[in-house]
Amino acid sequence: MKPYLLSTLKELGLLGAMERKIELSSQELAARLGVSQQTASRYLQELDQQQLIVRELGVKKQLISITSTGRDALEAEFLSYQQVFSLSSQVVFTGRLVSGLGEGKYYTAHPGYQRQFEERLGFTPYPGTLNIEIAGVERNKLRLLGGGGIPIEAFRAEDRTFGSVVCFKAMVNGVTAVIVLPKRSHYAAVLECISPYHLREKLGLHDGDTVEVAVTLTE
């Protein structure tokens, strides 16, 4: 199967099309895949022609479900990944550096998080996060991190609740770091990395640069 069709099929599966008919427009799919609406429509047409999905016209959107043939294709890909990663202690992500909204600096410096970072990660993070945008197949790898990681517990301060996150030790272009994910998230478009170092400065990175993040699955 062509890689772009497999990636599209995975996105549909993540949206629930394995279990039920999902309502989805080509524009919404295009946004998830990072392609044009015309390209997303073509991908759906090819999947339909290969009998990997079934499409029906809804009121404003299409009703899409994955066929047994499509399910078999996804299962084969899953087993392939499972075989690869059972032989490895790492998951490697490749993405591009983007600027955040500045919230990372506030959260990483908050005493409620900082105390737990120091106790459980062994370092005080440099204020802020390094944000790495990942797309398509790279995002699917996040599911391989399920059930592991170092928990950072939720807490209440300043009359609000700060949510729990899970951390994974990593190397960003060879430099010590940790990725921080919402505890219940299996899907993210951006990896947020913290480190005892100012990663942008230490690695000489700029927005748009390609970055490799090697996440450790075992302690």
C-alpha cells in the first residue's frame, strides 16, 4: 500500500472508523494530514476504490467506515511496528522546531511542577519548552508510549487545578531532555521538551529546523 494511503487509513482509525461510521469532511481530514482539501479527497477516493473504506453521503459531511480489508492492512502495519519496537528500547521521532505561546516558561517554573521535576527527573528544567511539531506517521508512534513514563501528579494552587502529565527521558539531537505529555493523551501534534539546558541555544536551533527526539522506553 502507498505510504500516504496507509497514513490516511491510520488517521481514520484514530478517529474511530474501525468501530463505527464517522462523520468527516475532506477539509477536516486535510487539516489532520497537513495536505490540501483536494489531496485529502483524492486519498479518500483511492481508499474507497481499493475497498479499504466505505463512504456514504451525510447531510453535510461523509460517513466513513473502515472495511475488513482496511482493518487487516492496519493490523499488519501494527504487527510490523510491534516487531520493530520489541527489539528496541527507544522510539525515535523526527519533526520541525516551532515557537510556542510562551506558556511553557510559566508551567516549568511553577513550584508545584518544578518540585516534582527535581524529585522525579533529577534536574531543574530551564524555563520554557522546546516545541517540535510532528505529523502523520510520526504522531502514530505516540501510541507506543502508552502505559509507561514518569508521572507528574496534578495539584491545586492559586485557586485552580494544574493537570497531571507523564514524562519520558529522551535525547534531542543528542542532548539530554525529557518530553512532557498530557497523562491521558495518545495524540499530539507537538512534542514539548524540557531540559536542564537552554536547548535552542545549546543546539543552535531555529524555527523550521529538523529535530530528532529519541525517547527512552525503559529506565
